Amino acid sequence: MTAETAGFTELHEELREVARDLLGRTAAEAAPDWRAIAGSGWLGLEAPEPLDGAGATFAEVALVLREMGRAAARGPYPAVAVLGVGALGLLESSPGRDLLFRETVAGTAVPAVALEGEAVEGVPFRIGRTARGPLLYGTAAFVRDAPGADRLLLPALDPDGTPVVVEAAPDAPGLEVAEQPVVDETRRFGLVTAHGVEARPDAVRRFRGDPKAAVRRLHERAAVAVACDSLGLSEAMLEATVAYAGVREQFGRAIGSFQAVKHACADMFVQVKVAGKLVDGAVRVQAEGRDDGGVAAAMAKSYACAAAVEVAGKAMQLHGGMGYTWESGVHVHLKRAVLNRALSGSPAAHRGRLAERYPPLARERADA
């Protein structure tokens, strides 16, 4: 290990400990204090230094996301740090973009990017030429933290078919944000509908470089972020289950001494370790800013999120009746894992994209 590598490792461990401590001091029914999150610098980890950011990479954001999954934490941090900051970083510099960037880093603005919550790809809105001027139309369902956002970034196709981002206030004429309830009570989602929203030239932000590649990277970031969350909650469920098996007695023995329980915990351990390797690989690709992150993102998202459901389900089973109580918290992680499995593309959808790399398999899938 080089001195530089050791320095990064020490920095990451310190960031992980700070995140775990801050999230651990927050009540289960409450979101972490937003001012504390902004003051910790988490919102500006990837923001450029000239815009008051830390100039770090997605690797540092991933550490916080993993701890948020472990704690089943509430709040808009993933939506803001992953998609909000991610989208702003891909846009061309302008006074409006730079101002929103600074406000986001400071925590005074909470932007939400209106990507379809369950989609693997695509742009949900379009700008049409009308007698009234350019107007925005479209719908995006299950938009992360849209109900609490004070700024919406709406990915759209301009009249020429080029992806752009339209910035709008949630109460803009023609724009509707309706909360969509889900089983997982730790997150909020909204249905964003645009019925002829005015797309002023100063509110239309253009991407740097290839716009289609930029939209693809946003979807990949979202998928990897969900995988990080699932990995964190899987680790929490494995640790809680092993600890419980060591103290819960049956027939005068700790249940952890029973062969069936040992095998179940070993299976959970293997799933968590494999998920960790895949997530680390996907995070590394995102941190390096590479354009070929689709494969790594699909592998991490499909495996880590499916494994999290199995690990949390096994934790519920091994906790016995205690697993169904509010005090255990197992049910909170299980509900979160089930929702993560559907967000940013199901495991089946991502495996389908991986199969497209192999034409014979893709043909068989199409014929099935």
C-alpha cells in the first residue's frame, strides 16, 4: 500500500465513522438534521472547489450512501447528492447553474431530478413548439424526494430531440407534484406531471459533451446509489442477526450453535461479500468518470438489490417473532430492500441489459 493509498483509506474510514455517528444519533422516525449534513460537507463532496465543493469523487458519496442504508436513514440526501449534484456537474456552466450549485452545496436549495423512479434509461419530458412558445410536457413517476424539493430539474428532449434539463419551481404554472405513498416509510416519492410548463430559455440547461451519454450516466449513478444503499442495509442485517443468534437461547443453547442457523448466516455472509465486490467495482467506475459504466452498474444493481431482499428476509426468519416487532427494526430494512429492488430498474431488467452483450442470448430472450 502506497502512502497516497493509505491516506485515502484513512480519509474514507474517518468519513465512514463520522457518517455512522451522525446517523446513529438520529431517531429512527426522524431524518438527520439537514443543517448538520450540509455543515459536514456531504452535499458538496463532488462539487467543484470553485463552487464551494470539496472536489472529491463518487467514491466518497458512496461511503455516505452505504451508511444511510445501514441506518435505514431518512431524508433527501441520496436524491440531492447523487442526482442533483450529478446532474448539475454534467451541465454547461452558466450563472443560473452555478448559483444553484452553490445553494445546493450550502443546503439552502434542495433540488430533485425528475427521472422515472423505476426506469433503467430514458428521458420522461419533452419540449414542444407551440403558439405560446416552447412548453414542457410529460410525466415521471416515483421521483425521489420530489414532494419536499424546492427546485425541480426536469430532463427533457428539446424540439430537435436533444436531451436538456429544464429548471422549474415545484409550484410553476402547469407543473404538478403529487406524493406517492410506498410501503417503505423511510423514503418519499412523487409523481411529477408537466402540463404545458413554460420552458424559458434561461431555465433550459444544456449538457456538456454528448447529451445522451450524460443522461445515461445519470441513470447509472442512480442505479449504483441504490446498490450502495442495499449493500449497507445487508451488512446491518447480517451483523444484527449474528449478534442475536449469539444471545438468543433455545433448549438451553444459543441458537447460533445450531447447524441450520450457522449455514443460514454463512449464506448471508457470502451474499454480502459478493455484493460488496460488485458495488465497489461499480463505484470505482463512477468515481473515475468513465463512459463504460453500464455493465458494472447493472451487475451491482441486479445482484446487490436482489441479495438484500434475501438477506433481510433471512434476518427476519432467524429473529423469529422478535423480527416482526417495531423494536427490532428488521422490518424497516426489509421494506427498504424490497423497494430498492424495484428502483432504477429491477434485477431482471438489468440482467436483460447484460444479456444484450451476447447476441445469441439476446435473441433467445426476445423469442421467449
